[in-house]
Amino acid sequence: MATVHERFPLAPEALWQALPNGVTAVKGKNPFYDAAAGYVTFSTSMGLFSYGQTVTVKVERTSEGSGLAIQTSLKFGFVDWGEGKRIARKFIAAVGAAVGHTPAV
């Protein structure tokens, strides 16, 4: 399990609109968007080197603007060997590119 946080100097609503870019970048499957609670959850596929991950991304209001809290967990297994953080960083980079902000990834 991995949890990664990233802050953005813009309104949470703008960040929310860019979440589909992140889901596409990490090849997320079956995304479920809950606008009222401010989160999206999806899964990644099983592959040669991965059992897949379940990912939950929450948009949060911060004093600087907004932030993402990304939590990943293995669908099967105990150790993800850094895969969760790699997925989170790729997600953050795609959202940052969509909103015109380059986060310190």
C-alpha cells in the first residue's frame, strides 16, 4: 500500500476536471467518480510484473489551493515493490500537465 500527496496552486474544481487525464495515463479501468465526496476510484490491470492495484484519489482543499491524496493497494499480494508510488507519480504528472502545472515529481 502506498499513499502519495501532491499540492497544486489552483482551485479544487479545476483539479477535479483533470482527473480523467490521470486515469487515462495509468490505464485505469472502471473509474467511479463521486463528485460530492471529491474522489475517484479505479483499478489497474494485471500484467506480467503486477497483480494490479486498486487506486483511490481524493481532491482536497488546502491553504495553497488544492491537493491530491492518492492511495494504492494491491489486488493480490503483500509487497508492491514500489509500483503504487510509480502509479501515483504518473497520475500526478498527467493531472499536472492537464492543468498547466508541473509538480515536483
